[in-house]
Amino acid sequence: MREKRAPIFVHSLFRSGSTFLFDRFRQLEYDYWCYQEPLHEIAVVAKDNPEQLFVDMGAEKVELLRHPPLSRPYFEELFKAWPIWKDSISSPIIYDAYFSSSDGEIGVRYWEALSTAAPEEKRPLFQECRTACRIGAIKSQMGGYHIYLWRNPWDQWWSYKADSYFDTVNQIIVNSKDAPESLKGLVSSMNLPRYKGGELFEAFEFYRKRPLTSEQSYLAFYFLWLMAMREGQLYADNVISIDRLSDSKEFKFEVRRRLEEAGLKSPDFSSCHIPQGYYAEKEREWFSNLEAQVHQALLNDRWTSNELQKILTIRHESQPISWAVSVSDRSPADMAEQVSRARTVARGQENLRSHLAAKINDTEERLTSAESRALEAEARLNKADKAITQLMAKAAESEMAIKVIVNSRSWRITAPLRALNRGLSEAKVHAREFNRAPSWAKVPAMPKVRSLLRHVMLYVQRRPRLKRFTLKMINRFPRLKNRLINIGKENSTFKASSYQRVPYELDSLTPRGRHIYQNLVVAISKNRKRD
């Protein structure tokens, strides 16, 4: 990559005045092609539909974030460079690679694609808020000129409260896969929630629903603040304090001089003004106690006292001038601005509470409705159980009644009649088939009917009581009786003589018994004749 086209990077954490610096460079439109936070999850969403870059980026968003007014949309250059970058952006390079070394995939292919898309006569500039802990890795692979922009941590952390997005992102960063061991230990000691999936937008939703306490929020932020400061001191070509850029004309001149010495056209920083708070002793103590915990965690993880002290010294030397001014000596305009910022945060918290209350009420209503439906379902289930119990009882009663009937004497007595009824029904069927059948098929049909009748007659003959009852009934129908006698004659088991009346005392004997009896009578008669 030619030096003229070597990229410029402005690295920072969120809420450090980076939008102001981006806008200053963008005003030099003949010299720079400026990308505002291209390494952003919105680029992943918009890679197949670049119109998404303009969603939720209007005047209301600018006012909420207290950004300087911009002449063009945030992502206009990224939109114009589409689609050259669409296949080189991915979720992992945004946050998973936050602490990556130069050996890993850190987004170089994406920035190179964007550099290619910049007009030939302009130098690409990337203003990034998600690269502060990989400055050295980017520089080793891409070269270029690197600026690190920073702000005093107390004001910067309070500025995070403008939107819950910033704390959510910090949770994603501190849980990234390449986080240093000291950070992992701090996260573990704070019992912070950890998303174990791999989908970036699910991670956003997971952490958004699990906001941090103030102490947890500042501990995580201050750790990242120190890590980024060290990275900037080690690898950036120009380290800029936005507080000093606001307070000191000399520092404005110094920054411009550094840029020009590097062969860059310097923007005008005269309008730089970053809001600066005033902190009472109790607030200072709160911050200091939490910072001491982070200092110890870093010293336990191979940080030296000298490198930590160097950062703290730079911080002290660059602290806002207003902190040295008593409250009574501060300008009314400055105090009014602090009150306005506090009111803005309060309104934001009130809106958040209102939103949460609405969601809670909606959830409670849905729970109430669900409970009502559950009670109705339970009532229907109980009613169904009761009906099933009643049906089972009725079924048991019916089964018992059937058993009583089947086991009754009358059922056993009428069994032949039922058999005869079934036989007659089958005979009717055979008769209909016989009438419809051709003449050559009618001969075999009648033997089936006769055979059935002979079986019925044999069954009746073997049961004396049933036989008496049947004969009594058949005697009423002489023609039927004669036909049955004729059929019975064809079978030796049923002779006409069987229908002759027998003495009453022999009536209860079976046919076999009467046959034996008749043989005895014949034998006795022969003996008498012999005598």
C-alpha cells in the first residue's frame, strides 16, 4: 500500500469525543475519506441491505448521544463503498478479536476493502471505538498512522449512562474469548453473567436483559480503560487527551504540529469542548476504591508498578482544569451544563423505568391471562375426569349385568333358540343365493341348509327339557313338524320314532338312557317268552 494511501486510524473507547474528531477530519473532504465506526455490528446487518445503515441514526439519536451536529449521515461513506466490503465483514472480528494479537483475524481484510473503495486522491481514515486493545496488531499488518484518543475515566463512565448500549457492549468485550487472564479473574470475582452461545445479536439480548450494578459497570469499564491506555501509549503515533484538547490552546497547537510533522493536513480543533463534571469527596472516594481493585488485579497479572504508575501520572497531568476550581468559582454556564447533563440522565432513567414498568405490566397481564386459561383447562380436565369415571362405572355395571345375564338359567335355556335363529338367518341368506343362482349351482346349496337343520335337531334331541319345549312348540305347526321329521329321517341320529311320546317316568332320561331302557324291556320280554 503506497504511503499516500496508508490508512489513518483514530482509536478510542466510546464517549471520548471521537465523533468530534471524526467530523473535524471529515471537513477536510479534499484530503480524507472518513469512515465513522465501520467495525460495527450494524455493518453485519447491512451487508446485504445497505439501507440499514441509515436506520435509527437521525437527529433524535444525535441529541441523545450529545454528538456534534453532522453535515452528513454517520455511515454515508460506508454506504457509498458498498458492496465492495460486504463479503469481508463478520461478527467475530468486531468483538471476539478485541484483544487478538497480530497472528489472528482482526479485520484487516475488511479495512483493506474499504481503503480500496476510497477515492484515489483521498486518504482513508477509520474512526473506531472497538479497536483500542489491538492497535499494535493492526499497525503491524497495515502500517499507517494511528491516533489514540482518550478521556478522563470518571466523566467518560458517566457519559456511558446516556444509553444502556455502552454497558451492554462492555459486557460482550470483557467476556470475549481472548480476554486476558486478569480480566477473566475480575469478571469471575464479580459473578458477572456470561453468554455461552456464539451468536452476536443473541449476546446483545442476553446482556441487555442482565444490566450491571454501578460498581460492576465501573470495574469493567475502568479495566478496559487502563488496557486501552497502555495499548495507546505503546503503539499509537499520536496520543490525544480530549480534556486537554478542550482546555488548552497550547495542546491544540501541539496536536496540530504532530499531525503536520507526520505529513497530514491538520483539522481545526478550536471548537473542541468536552463536558467535564465536578465530583464531591464522597464520589471521588467511591471511584478510588473501585480503581484500587483493578490496579491490584493488573499487578497480579504481570503488569509492573512502573507501567501502571506511568499511566496514572499521564491521567493526573491531563485531568480537567475545572477540577481544580472550587464550586463557587465555576461559571454559571458550566454549572448549568452539569445540571442539564444530570437531568438528561435522569430523564433517560425515568424513560427506562417507564419502559420496564410497561413490560412488567404486560408480562403480568399475560401471566394472569395464562393462569385464567390454565384454571379453565384444569376445570375442563376435572369435568372430563368425572365424566370418564361415571362412564367407567356405567361400563362396569353393564359388564356385571351382562355377566349375570350370560350366567343365568334362562340364557342357557334359550341358547338353542338363538342358535336356531342364527341358523335360520343363514338359511335365508343361502335361500336368496339359491334363488339367484343358476340351475346347475342349485343342487349343492340345499345340502348345506339340511345339514344345518340336522345339527340343530341333534342339539335339541340331546336335551330332554329343551326337546319337550321344542316339540310342544312344533306341534302347533304340523307342516313344519312333518318337514323336520322328513329331514330327521335322513339322519340316523334323529328318527321319527324319537318324537313318539314316552312314559312320564322315562321323560327325564337321555336318548342313550332310553335306548338302554328299551333294550332291557326287549330282553325281559324274550326271557318271559322262553319261560
